[in-house]
Amino acid sequence: MTLPALAALACPNCGQALDQADRRLSCPSGHSFDLAKQGYAPLLAPGSNATTGDTADQVAAREEFLSSGAYDPLLAAVAAASVTDAPGAVVEPGCGTGHYLAAALGKDPAREGIGLDTSKYALRRCAKREVPEDGEPRRAAGTQARLAAVLADAWNRLPVRDGAAAAVLNVFAPRNADEIARVLHPRGALVVLTPRLDHLRELVDALDLLSVDPAKPQRTADQLGSLFETEPADEISYSIGLGHESIRRLVGMGPSARHHGAAELDAAVAALPERVDVTVSATVTRWRPKG
């Protein structure tokens, strides 16, 4: 089977187009890359850092938590904001398991997607991710193979051709503004999902989690403002009731998981009420290339 969105991919060594023969990708300069048996394409640029990706435990926790539907309003908002009339693929650096990317592809049956990540554990799931046929944030999915999972470092040159992205998703992740601007079509859209100050506030203090930096919105604006212009943002806030197991998954899927031992986290969660009302608060902002 041909890798989805192959026409939008580029050789990580020289930037030229890639062709596929069986399970091998190659460029005119002779660089070649064999698809992993789990289905993802290893397209790391020279000098990339592939040691910072999520662990198997983090990926499993994320898949279980997101499949519960707790973040479905965020999922729906990102998918809706990704719709554009520009040609090209939907690209997500730091895609994780492809949860948000698949929902965005479900909004347009003609789109293909490229999910890029440094976690092989996440990419194994992303390569098998099915696209919802109607774009709705539901657990039951369609069967269309429209998503290419790619091992790549978002802080290096992305293995994506210039202007080949109709939309770029940036979901709770750092961003390389210059590379996003390079791959995004002039009529395309950058969709950024960022946490607000009160996001998960009930758990931040109780479990000593990493909190949102008050300067984050300004830093994001400073980082993107020279290359993009923003459209009105969509602020989303609601409450979810979480039991202990869901809380463990929520903490375990994020960066705070690297700062707490399992025994320490279990003890802290056990001290919480059996069910905690937790605030979900985030902003979805759509940016357009300048010029």
C-alpha cells in the first residue's frame, strides 16, 4: 500500500520528493528509508534528537484517557478550526497517537495527513489510527487509511515539502515557527491548542503538577506574530468528573509524569476524594501566514 500523503513528504537529507517501491522510500539523490514493520516512516533529519519522545507508559495513558471522551470538546474545536480551502495535507508535528489529526482529517474526506513524532511508541499507534468518517469526536472510527505516521524531530527540518500543508496542528506542544511557515500553504491555517491558566487547577496543587506559565500567551504571540496573523480565538472551559484511575492516566500522559515516581503519584491520588471535578480550560487559535 502506498504511504498516505506521499506527495507532501520530502527527503530529510536533501529535501527532494520521495517515491515508494514496496516498503522503501527513496529520493532522486539515492537516500532511502525502509518503512518500520509497525507502519511508520523513519525520516529523521541529520542531527535530530529522537530521545525525548513519550515513553510506552505515557502513550498508553494518553490513549486510554483520550478515548474516554474527556477532551472531546477540545478535539471538536481543533478539528473545526483545521478546515481550509488550501490544497495539501494536514500536518501535525508532535502528533502523539494521532488522535487530533484523525479528527481533523474526518472533516474532509479528500484530505490526507502526516503525523510527526519522536516517540516510536506513539507512532505505532498513529500508523494504525483510523479516520472518523464524519469528523465527529467519537471512539468508533472509519477504516480509511489516510494518515502517514513519520518519525521526525519537530525542532529540526521537517520532512515535508514547501507549502505542502493545508493545515498544521499544534496541540499542547512546543512549535518550530519557521518550519511551520515553510511547510504551510499561503492559504493554509495553523491551529494552536494551548492550556489556559486554570487548566486542571484542582489537580495542579493537590498533586504538585507542572502549572501553566502566565507568560505563555505572550510568548506564543511573540513567537508566531512575525510570520502569522491571528484570527479570533475560541476559549473553551468546562468541568469533568474524574475518578482515581482517570486522574492517574491524565497525569501519566503529560510532562508531569517525568517528575513523579509511580509510588509517589499513587499515594497522592489515593489521598484525593474518590471523584474530583476538574476544570478543562484551553484556547484554540487559528493563525494565517502573513503576506
